[in-house]
Amino acid sequence: MNEYGYIASLIAALLAFIFFIFQSYTQKYGAPWVPTSHKKIEKMLTLAEVKPDDTVYDLGSGDGRIIIDAARLFGAKAVGIEIDLLRFIWTKAKIIYLGLSGRVNVLHGNFFNINISNADVVTIYLLQETNIKLTYKFINELRPGTRIVSNTFTLPGLKIISSDEKDKIYVYII
């Protein structure tokens, strides 16, 4: 192997290691990063009846696709919370590039430690265990009437108001 091949292999290995670390890190706090398709996002936000005067929070917002679609497709204000620094920076850059800074924001941190009481709609795509832990936060922090949309996993103990069993989308209300 020549010098350039060795350097390229080293860079590839380093990038794979960094990806593994960030993937493991986010799973520790709620779920690994698994992007949701734009088609499913639109269905989630439609089932939650998102309106232009709503504020949508996405917990574990990843690359920001849900908060960006909430603003672009539904006219809502949107806030993402992301613990992964690289995805947080990526989302911030996308928001600025798309000119959505007035309607969309992303916060860096652990969603368990950030107040979400001004949300009208909360979207989540987290593990079942994380959803169960979040139920207490939702009951104590969210206002009556707040809708919660969960992708794939359920929220035992909360009142379900709508669902799409085929796509595993569940909408709850506080």
C-alpha cells in the first residue's frame, strides 16, 4: 500500500470510529439516530393536526428534518433538542442556509433537562424505554391539550387520540 492509500485507510477508520462513538452516545440518552422519511414526517404532523400558530418540539431532533418540515410544510414554529454536537451544528447550519432562523431553532442538550412547557405538539422517535421515562415529564410539564406524536413506540398511560397502525404513528393528548 502506498502512502496515500495508507492515509485514506486511516481517515476512513477514524471517521468510522467517530460515527460509532456518536451513534453510541445518542443511544445512551434516548435512541440511536435513525432518520425518518419526509413522507412519514408529513403524516405524523398531519395526524397531530399541526397548524401555523403551533409550536412543535422534536426531542432528539437529529438532522432537523422534522422541525424544518413543520415550518416549511405547516407554517409552525419549531424547536429541536439534540444532544449530539455534530448533528446540532449541522441542523443550525441548515436552518440558517434555508432562511428559517425566525421560525426554527435547535437547542443543544439533553431533552430531559430542557423545559418544553410552551410546546403545542411534541414529536418523538425514541426507544420504548425512553418513552416510558418521558411520560412523567410530559404529564408534569406539558399543558392540557398538548399533542404528542410518537414514531414506532408507544406512551403507556397517556390518552391516544389518533394512530396509523400501518406506519406505527401514535398521537396522544395531555
